[in-house]
Amino acid sequence: MIGAAAMLPAASCSDWDDYNEVKSDAVNPSADLTLWENISQNAELSKFAAIIKKVGFDDELHAAHAYTVWAPLNGTYDDQALLQADNKEVLYQFVKNHIAEYNHAATGAFSKRIRSLNLKSHIFEGSAAGYSFSGMKIQKANLPSVNGTMHILAQEAPFLPNVYEYIQEQNGVDSIANHFHKYEYTYLDEERSVVGPIVDGRQTYIDSVMVTENTLLRFLNAGLEATTHGIRPTTR
């Protein structure tokens, strides 16, 4: 599970500030709150907040790491089913499917591909006439927070499983799924992680990004896409 971080004012490292800085907006009071505070205090997003809290991702959205959240409105998805489902599955297939690293604002006319935290690919596009994410209309765009940006979606973004994930969901193919599991490995992505100080002769990371891959699926040209962030210091 992704680790909790200290409250935002505790972050003082210049590298950390450069990596996560979000420009404040004195006109909009939400800019002085974290993403988690803005989500949890929005009555239209109470179901989304409950799901985030259930899977333990609230601390991450309260930490000093810049994210963009595309938050689906209440009543546009089956929140009860998600609240009763396995936490790991909901975190990966639903919560992380609506969040990406860094700030992605909706300004002018553009079309770009976004990778959410579960490494799924989504098209974020639009113009002054309106914006969309993964084909879903954005009801409200560019709501600032001290640690990122939020857009409110008219519907949930679809989760599209790859071959590996599809096999795992099917009944009667446990032996195939177990065979694929043998080829999984996890490693520290040093390029995407934020370097911290040297401690006892070992490199630490302020924000460590762990990536899980599957060599068999790479051979089959069907990638396993899974990544985990850890704000806790990680040594290498």
C-alpha cells in the first residue's frame, strides 16, 4: 500500500519543492487545501471520497506530491459495489485509474495522452467549448489544490484490462494466471523517483516509484502495467 507522508508544510528540500510545486491561486480558496481536503469537503464527490478512504489513498492525496485527479460525480457509477470489493482491486482499477502524476491543466485547444497511476492510457483533450478525459465529459475543470489539480467528471473513466488482467478475472483459468505470475518482477524506477540524501553510504529516495513488469507478457507484446509510489524514504 502506498505510504502516508507528513503534512505539506514539513517539506523543505529544494528538489522536493521543485518537483511538486503548485502555484497558489489567491482568488480560489481551494488552492490553499490539499487534493484530499478538496475531495472530502465536496458534497458532489462524497462517494469518491469514501472509496479513496476505504482503500487508504487519502494520505497520499494529502501529501506533498503533485497529482491531477479526474473525480467522477456521485451517482455516475456503482459506489456500493466498489465499497464492497477487494481494496487492492478497487485501488488499481478505479482510484488510480482517475489520478495521474503532475499537474495537467485544461487550457486552450489540445489533445494529449495521459498515463494514470495504474499506467492505463487516457486521452485528455478539448478546447474552450469543453474538455474530456477518456471520452468522459469534464463538468468542472482546473480546480486548484496546494498539491495538484482536480477536474470533475460527468462519469467514471473506463478501466480497460490488458491480456494479463483479463485472464486473472476469468473463472477456470487459475493455472494459466499462476503461470503468468511466475514471470513478474518489481524494480525501483530511479529516473521517475525523487532522489534524497545519502544515508549510511546508501542512496535514499524521497519519493520512490516501484514498477512491476512481466517478462512473458513483454515477449507476447502485452504489457503488465502496474506502479507503486512510496513517499517514505527508500534506500538503494
